Amino acid sequence: MNLQTLTDNFTREGFLVRYFSTGEEAAAYVAGMLHGKTVGIGGSVTIDSIGLYDLLSADNTVFWHWKTPEPETLAKAAAAQVYLSSANAVSETGEIVNIDGSGNRVAATLWGHEKVIFLAGVNKVTDTLESALYRARNVAAPLNAKRLGKKTPCAAAAEPRCFDCSSPERICRGFAVIDRKMLGVGEMELVLIGEPLGY
């Protein structure tokens, strides 16, 4: 990974970029900047593994369907002042790729917030947009399908890969590629973490 190239490309397209060696440092940074906000979180093993929910909940109103699975939680997360998500892939050329089944996470990263923050471990970084799309489909989606116990060919396979299936439980139904800061979001920030996190 060429951190300088990645930073330069994302900065040129309107993103803020921060790098931290550990998830603990990244979580402290994000929690330290948010006070008295409503915060929505999309499904994210990365965010869960660095303990960010508990840090944010001490000083903000946080909506995350993984922690409070009431029907209205997704809508409240989508309407929050700040939205947090991970990424299925981040390219050095300056694109963030996410893939979704229900669409709540992808939709919420595109519009309507004061700030959207993407947190991603270095395992998510690829060279190009093409390799980022490949990673989302052939690495992240199969591993998440397996984690969720989905009845899909990719979840049952010994090695992760996409079968482009028609399973009713397929979780890769929509891709979002963000290659510029969205006009409908106040700020977009990429927080890159120097350790492998999530899928």
C-alpha cells in the first residue's frame, strides 16, 4: 500500500483522510471529535471490533441496529447528523466500494448527513477500482455471507469467491462506488487503520 498516493488521491477528490496504526487510536480519534451528536452506524465488523459504539454512546445518541434491533433504528440511523460505515474495499486510486443486500448502509453513506466517516483496515486497500470491485464481490461478500449463516454458494465454498447466484439469501444486491465527496454530505472522511479489520 502506498499511503501517500492514496491520501493524495482521496484529498484531491474532497475527502479528509486520517491514518492510525491501531483500531484503538482510530476509535479514540472519532469519539474525540463527536460530542452531543446523533450518530448512525451501518453494519460493520470493523466498527464493532474497535469498540467505537461504547465510546460514542457516552457522549452521543447512537443508532445501530446491531445493538438496538428495533424497527425504527435503521430509519433513525439514516437520519442522524453523522453516519459511520466501513468499506468493503478502498482503492489507492481514490474510490470507496461497498456492497449491500438491504441497501441501508450504502444509501446512508450517500446523502443527508453533516459528516460521513468510513473506517477501514489496511486489508481493505487495493491498487485500483477494478481490484476494489473484485474484492467486494469475491472476498468481502462471501465472508460476510458465511458470517451471517446465509444459504448461498459463496458461504458454502471452501475458498471465498462469487458464484453470481440467484439465491433468495444473496447479500450482494447493490454496489456503491464513491469517487468524489458527495454534494449532499457536509464532510466525508476516510479513517484508515494500519491493521487488518473486518472483511
